[in-house]
Amino acid sequence: MALYRRPGCKTWTMDFMFKGQRICEPTGMTSRTRAQKVLDNRRRGLEDGSAGIRKRKDPGLLSVAAKDWQETRKPKWAPRTAGIVDNALGHLLPVLGRLLLVDIEPQHVAKYQRARLAEGASNRTVNIEVSTLRQIMRKHGQWARIAPDVTMLAERQDAGHAISEAEESMLVLECGRSRSRILLPFVLLSLETGARYSTVRNLQWRNIDLLNRSITFGKDKTEAGTGRTIPLSPRAFAALEFWAGQFPERKPSHFVFPQESVGGAGTDETFGFTAGMIVSTDPSHPTGSIKTAWQSMKQRTRRHCPECRTGTIANQEKPETGFVCIECGFMTQELPKGLTGLRLHDLRHTFVSRRIAAGKPLPMIGKVVGWKPSTLARMAARYGHFSLDELRDCVDSRPAEAEMGNAFQGSRRFPRRSPGADETSVN
């Protein structure tokens, strides 16, 4: 029998066979009619499951779907990725969280984009938030419905720049004057390898092979970059060799740039930098952040004289007559910009730009910096920054005169001149 009631029980129990297996479960219903519906639904579910038919759950509210999606995906995310998602949902859910996924329309997304731009958010930030919404809706099969009418905002492709040789000299000088002894080798390694900030920050001594002058990076932003091994340039090797000498008891598990506390030991009033004294070092943890030292370094570059290039503008409050270089006497009403607009990621842009300008093959550059083969051309276009002089060298490059003669020989549009012909006439 399919339905029966046990003695003394008011609810019906279903009992039937399905593919040689006995199914005996309570329906929870006191009405036989309703119990029969439960039985029919149970049979249908088993039949659909055996046929590979998957029943899609009702997605419900965006806020509920977002929580479920986040809990499912979060174990696979890096801490930085999890923070980006938390920030995106912090803006999305107050606006769209009470809507059912099936009710979200393209006009809701467009209205959200306009509101976020009015708040001062960048196009990139808004696109990240909409991309988060897209992933949530795609999981429940709702994104394809609105995708054709949703337009992502245009993002800047010219962010970042490559520093010049003069700017690099200024950068290295002021990094060497920093209270933080970590700043100079950190910046030099970033500049010479093109590695990302987080990748350099999490380096351990097991990743450094001074004997073979190579470095193996750990986890990187991309799969192509994770675990790559590249050789060290002479300057990168010299910086790491010197830095290793500061830690004679280092272990393979220790971080190359450890967590340190630095105290002030005196200030140079002329040049405006403070000598640092190491208070404590914990090599079992990576350095927390070099942001403070980096920002201080950039502010000090404003004291570099733009006239003589070697002098320093006196470190004092702005006098009525303006600022004065202590070497050449150059006067200015406002301090130079220096490197105040420089980002740490611009060191990666500089590395790539210089290798492209040197004519190195893109696959080789991509291997060093950790690009996917499918994105080589696009990433090279984004990271390649060249001065007018470099572009002029590219335009002025021409084949040898003999080759040019062969190329134009017999051309009706560009006939060759006869020997001794007047400069203003051609045959």
C-alpha cells in the first residue's frame, strides 16, 4: 500500500518502492487527499532526480541570495578579495537588497550606477559592484535575462606611468633616507622584477636563491604568476645580498621583509628626514605596510630643486619671498610636485615599459611579470608608457640607405635622382 496510518497516529505515512528501494516516510498530513499530493510530489522528485533533472530553488531576495553566494565562495577567496566583495555588497544591498532577483531589471542597475557616480565613486568601483551583482544573479540563472540591456561604465586605460631616470634617482635617494630600512630594498626589488606589492611583501627566504641569482614568487594575483621563477638583475641581486646580510640568523620560513617597529633617533632639519632605530623585529610575520614610509618619501621629493637637480630646497615653512634652494639659490613660490603622484604599482609599469622599449619579446616579459598568454597584447598596451623622445626614436628608425634605394628603385611615384641632378629637380 502507498498510504497508511499507524495505530493511534492521526497522520498518514507513505510507503512505496522505487527502483528496488523501499521509501517509507511520514507525510505529516492528517488529510488523505493532502497526503496523496505529498506522495505524488515525492515520487516526481525521485523520478526527476534519476533522470538528471535538477530543480532550481526559488532565488528569493537579493540580500538572501547574496549571503548564500558569499558563504559558498568565501573559502576560495583571498583576504583582499573578500574585502572587495564586502565593500561592494555594503553599497549594493541597502539599495537593491529588498528586491527579488526575478524583479531586478536593467533600469534598476542603471539607476544604481547613476547614484553611485553622483556620490563620487569611480567608474572602476561601480563596475566592481555591478560585477558582484552579476555573479549573484548568474548563480540563479537571472543575469542572462537583463544582460543585453546592462552597460558597464568605461574605465580609464591610462592609469599609471613609467618613471624617468631622473625620477628614479630621486626615488632611490629618498628611499635611502627613510626611517624604515625596509623601504629601499623593497622598492628596488619591485622596480627590478616588476612584481606586485603583495607578492613582494609576502616573500620568504625560501623563495630567494642567491647561489643561482633567482627568485621564485609565491601566490600571486593570477594563476600564471603564481610560482614563477625569474632571474635577478645585478642591482636586485646586490640589494638582496646586502639585505640578507642584515639577518645572519634567518631561516627559510622567515619573511624577507619582516614586521618591524621603528623609532626616531634624530632629525636632520636641512633635508627633512629622520634617522630610524629598530625597536623590534618579528621575522615570522611580513611587514604590515610601507604606506607611511612611502608617503613620507614622496613628500620629501618636493624639496628637490627643479633647477639644478642636485640641490635641496630648504625645509622650512613658506616664507614671504618663497622657497630657496640651499645650493643654487633658485627661488619658487610653491614647492615642486616631486613624486607625490607616484604609486607603488607604477614601479611595475616602469619595469614593463623599459623592457618593451628595449625590444624584449612580449611572451618573455609576460613570463617575468606573470601575465596570462591570452592577455599579453592588452596588458602590454596598458603597461607600456613611453616618452616623446622614445616614440621619436621609434619613428626615426629606418633601414640602411642601400636597402632604401632597393625599396624605391623603379618606383614611378618616387623616382631616383640622376647623379649630378639639381637638388630641386628629379628625373
